Amino acid sequence: MDPRDINERVQALYDRVTRLLRLVEMPQRGNLDEWAAEVRAIGAGFQRVGAMVRGAAVDLAEARAAREAAHAALAEHRRLFEDGPDGYL
């Protein structure tokens, strides 16, 4: 997951929330249908960003597990090399 994608989506959500707040502050310029559409779009945006963050957390957990497996394999190979007979060389 590219962090720029998450940043762009978070910025888009921020922009939508800011726009909604401006509409609510000036009720004579906004109407309830427009507000409802903005609220739905913001909710959908939060769901997409949440899914991206959850996906990034899964990717991070998988990367950590892979790194730990690689470290364990390296430690095992080192142990075999260091503790083995000189004939290994």
C-alpha cells in the first residue's frame, strides 16, 4: 500500500468535511439534500480509508512475520556453520 494513496484519500476527506462544515455554517446557501449527499460521501470515504489502513496493517504484520522467519533461518544457518566441523568450509 502506497502511503501517498492514503494521504491523498485523507486529504480528500478533510476537504469534504471542511466543505460540509461551511455548508452547515451558512444554512441559507445550503440545503438538506446537499448536506445529506456530503455526509454519505464522507462516510464512504472514511470506509475506504479505513479499509486501506486495515490492509496496510495486515501487510505490515505479514512483513514482520517474514522478517522474523528470515532472521530465524539466518540464525540457524549461522549456528550450523559455526558449530559444524571444519569440513563445511
